[in-house]
Amino acid sequence: MELVEESQASAALRALPSVDEVLRSEAADEWLAHLPRNRVADLVRDAIAELRVQVLSGLPAWEITPLDEVKAHVDRTVRLLRRNSLRPVINASGVILHTNLGRAPLSSLAIQAVIETSGKYTNLEYDLGTGARGKRDMHCGRLLENLLGAPAIVVNNNAAAIFLALHELARDGEVIVSRGELVEIGDGFRIPDILEASGATLREVGATNRTRAEDYRRAIGPETKALLRIHPSNFRQIGFTGKPSLVELVELARSKSIPLIEDLGSGCLVDLNQEGIEDEPPVRESLDAGAGIVTFSGDKLLGGPQAGIIAGDSGLVARIRRNPLFRALRVDKLTLAALEATLRSYLADREDEIPALGLMRVPASHINSRAKRLARRLAMLRVPDIEVVASESLLGGGSTPMHSLPSTAVAITPPEGMTAQGLEVKLRSDDPAVVARIEKNRLLLDLRTVFETEEDALLAAVVRAMGQSG
């Protein structure tokens, strides 16, 4: 029996094609039109080596010829190499600041600023007035100070912002924080881990659900270097809860001559109460109330590129900027260009230019009209079992976790032989990919997060996924 198996394996190995044989095939002409010969040859060798491992592992024999197996393997690889891994998707999930989809889409002004600065030399760290070396902070610094009433610097994200602030202001000392605020902020990153990495010692006070100002006061000692307050932008406690106000903590910090650091997370620059979004205080309110340092994100409610912003007392901000780690966490020219353009929209009171805020402010009635129009167009193309249904869109991105906005979705019930999960896979495997959600075995396309310019592409993607023509 072993001799037979060895004989079969030997025969299978002998059947494997040579690299030259594969390169002489017609399929190779297509690969060589896009990649140099030596790179294609390496891909062929890898494919043959993989088949050899399969044979020696005793896996079942291939269903087609070894030559065709190799060609199919190389063809898939070449297609993947030719295609950008990072690419646009149509967000029909209804989540506005979808962390996995890049959070806030940039405004047209921010995109234009990136285009203008990306392909040319810039004055990133060059003072055009003096001809001497300049600081990259100045490009957004003046705008942030005008909007916030306090100096500010920019790093690569909010986790870096809070880390850097703690590393400079509380390293080798204690930071007092409420137990109820020691949360996980996404992808396994937890506030206690960031605190420890910064070199500060965590001092927990209060209970999980209730903390009082007196808890902070009793915990302050000779090793205390800062108080930390974390705004619940991506978590919420309900029921028997309580915590001291910002004013109480500011007064306590001042009386003890230590800074209060507030992590606001979402980076709201305007009052969104009119949009029905509560409990997201504008950053300036915290600064005006006396917080020594406030950190927040650039790509959440601010609506710009991924960034972390550190604002507050001029002396504290200057100290943080001088920290050697600031250079390691700084942002590049493309981020600064996009952020600067986004901030100018705020400065001009034209927040609707910022897509994230614009999507929040679209009237539910307008989304309903769009959904009905899309449903009619799909019905004309004979896509069956379509229904326009009420939906709830989420802000997402670690912002106001319990708040939703009224929306409308097009619900598709898959025909016999197809599941909602199968339809969802087809849509996100298409180009452009469509990300939707499933509820009660129906696929929902929430129109709040689909730009009107994407409706034709969305329509075509659904028709392809359903296997219809037209």
C-alpha cells in the first residue's frame, strides 16, 4: 500500500510543469503585460512549490491538470497584485463614522488640498518669510487656536495624543481616574494599558458606576501628577450612576496645582444638539471651563483625517511639544493639508462642507425619497422582493453609542436558493464593494450613508449580485 502511495506521489510530482512551460503558455502573455518577466517567473515558482507541498502532504489530487492549476494560481495572484488593496467602498450600512471603513470621508476641499500638496514640494518645515527652517505645527496651529481659544498641536491619533500628554505630564507619578472610565477604546486597546505605557501609575477611585469629587480629593498625594477625565464617547452607563462635573474637577486640580487632562475622544467642534446629538460637548467648552489639556480625534465628529489633537494651557502644550516622542508621533504633510482645509470650513461657518456633518444633517424625509426612488429603479430592473423600510443610522466611530438618527433603507428579501448572507458576500466582493447589513434574513441598504453620486453604482452592484441583467 505504501509503495502504491509513493508511486502516486512520484507520478504527481513528475506531472508538475516547469517554469518555462508555464511562461510559454498564452496565459503568461497577460501577466507579462503588467509585470516584468523575472517577477512573473517568481510567482510561477511559488505556485509550483505550493502544489509540490500539497502532493507531499498527501492532499487529494487536483481536479484539473497541474499546468492549469499553476496558471489559475498565478492568475489570481497577478490580479491581486494589480488591484489596490485599499480602495473605495459604498457604505450602505447606515453607520456614518464606520471605524472599519475609514471613519470620516474627507471634504472636497480637503481632497483638493491633499492633491495640491502631495505631488509637489511644500513649505512643510520651511518659513517662506525668513528663508529659515520652520515648524510644521504652524499650518494648523493658528486655525486651531482661533477655533479653540487655546494653543494646540497635532499627532497621529487620539490614543497617541493621550499617551504623549501623560508621558510628559505624569510620567513616574500617579494619575487619578475613575474606575468607571477605564474602558477599552477599540481593537483591544484599553485606557489602563495606555496609562501604563506612558510611564504613569494608575490610581483608581470611586466605584464602577459612581464616583464623587471627594474620591479624587482623598486620593491626591505627593506622587499625584494629574487628574484624568475620560468622556464616555464610545460607552454609556445607565441606571444608578454619577460622576463629578468638569467644573468640580477643574477647581480641585487648581487647588492642588496639578493639571486636569480630559480625553474627549470624538472631537466635536460645534454644538450638535440641534441635530438631536446630545452629551457631546464641544471641545472649546472644556477648555473654557479650565481643563489643562484636552485631547480629541480629527477623524470622528470633527470630520477630518485621522489625527490626535492636544489643546490647552500654553505652558503644558509647550512642554508636551518638547517631549522627544512628539517627533515619533507627528503627522505628515498630507494629514496636515486635509486637516487644515477641514478646519477652514469650521472657521468660515460652513460645516456642511464636511461630509460627516452633512450626512448627520440630511433630513429623514429626503433619505426616504431617495430610498423610494432606488426601490422603483430596482423594480424596473426586475429585482424581486423589495421593500422600503424605516431604519436607524448610527454615528459610530466611538461617538454617542446610544444615539441614532432616523433613516430609510431598501430591504431586499433574497429569492429561493439565495440567502441574505450570500447576497451580502456578493456585494462586498464586487467592485466597487458594497457594505450593507442584514436584519431578519433581509439585506438592508441604508441610504443615509450612501452619497447620491453613488446611487447608480449601487444599483448596478445589486443587479449583478442578484444575477439579473439590464
